[in-house]
Amino acid sequence: MVYYSVFSLLHLASVMFNFPDQATVKKVVYSLPRVGVGTSYGLPQARRISLATPRQLYKSSNMTQRWQRREISNFEYLMFLNTIAGRTYNDLNQYPVFPWVLTNYESEELDLTLPGNFRDLSKPIGALNPKRAVFYAERYETWEDDQTPPYHYNTHYSTSTSTLAWLVRIEPFTTFFLNANDGKFDHPDRTFSSVARSWRNSQRDTSDVKVTYTLNELICIFIYGILFLVETKNILYVISLHSVH
């Protein structure tokens, strides 16, 4: 099965088609008008671009060179990578993801010349804590379950659950969160209420049973948004009432 998504400007909705094979997808794409965002990324507005893999799009685009020359911002470049990877605002499971960059969320003033204030971007979020990285590597190497393939992490760095957790304070995501959780908010200790605490939780040891550790990266709204950080509905109070009952 091959899935192909089309966004309709007329109805402001995405439609997902399930085709039997890649050949059918190719026939459909070549029967559609030539549309897309290719020209914004230095790509020709051609039907073959719609069929290209993310790796092919990355190699064919001029965005990396433009970013290196500082002609575009970090935000624009990361959105380009998200877009060619198939991430979209229309899918909570594939929401645009942005990495944690800083490690210091406690200081009133941030020294940008201090390397320790920045996260090592060569490693995934699950490997930043050395002790935790060893745990995951050893589990992978010693895996003995024939029914389940070996894996490092038992959760993804970006899921619909983590996306809704970041956006729980603004609609329609508050409603989406409640619909996904039987009409209930999460426990106050697991609710996003501090960037610094969320960063610390992402670096906890797997053996630390007193707190819930996560492997979540950030989402794009951290770059340009404010309202998702505002208690417009006094949501922590509401969550506390839910947890009591």
C-alpha cells in the first residue's frame, strides 16, 4: 500500500489516498496540475518532484547552500527539512519538529560563548545523557525477544501525544488532548508547565523512578509562539481538580 496526501485550499482539509502500488501513484500525480513549494526551495515545479524521496529532494535543493551563506534563517532551514521529510501542520503524528538547542534554562543571562550552554546536536535526544545512552545500547545488543525486533528507544522523539502535550493550553489542541485521553487532563506533574523542567526530564536516567523522563524534541511553535505558554484557562488549576477526583 502507498499513501499519498493532497491538501485542498478550497475545503482547507487534507485528503489521504491509499493506492495499491507506486505505479498507480505515479499515474495519479502525472494527471494532476503541477503544484507545490518546489520553487521556494530551489526545485523545479515538476511532477517528478512530487515523487522524489526526501534524500533526493535534499540533494537537489539549494537550501543547504543558502543556509550556509546565511541567506535564510535557522527556522526557514529547519522548516525545509521538516517539509521534505513529510512533516506537516495537518498531522499531529508528523508535526514539524525542532531540536532542543540550549541546555541552560535557569540563568537570567545566557552566555552564548560558553559551549556548555548548547546541546550536542550530533546525538539524538536519547543519547545526550551518557548513562542513559549506555543503557539503551546494552539493551539493543542483548535483546533476546524473537517476537519483537531489538530497539534503542521505546518511544519516538515526536508523536501526537507529545505534540498535544506542548499545545494543551490552546484550542483546538486542548479539545484534541481531552478527546485522546477520555476527557481527562494528565497528572499535574506530567503537564508541561516549565521549559526548564521539561528539559531536565528529557535528560533523566531511566532508573530515576521519582520523575517521568521523556525523549521529546520541541516543535516549531517554540520559535514563534507565545499563547501556548500562557495560562489563559488556568489550566493547571483545572488539571489539579481532575487529578483530585
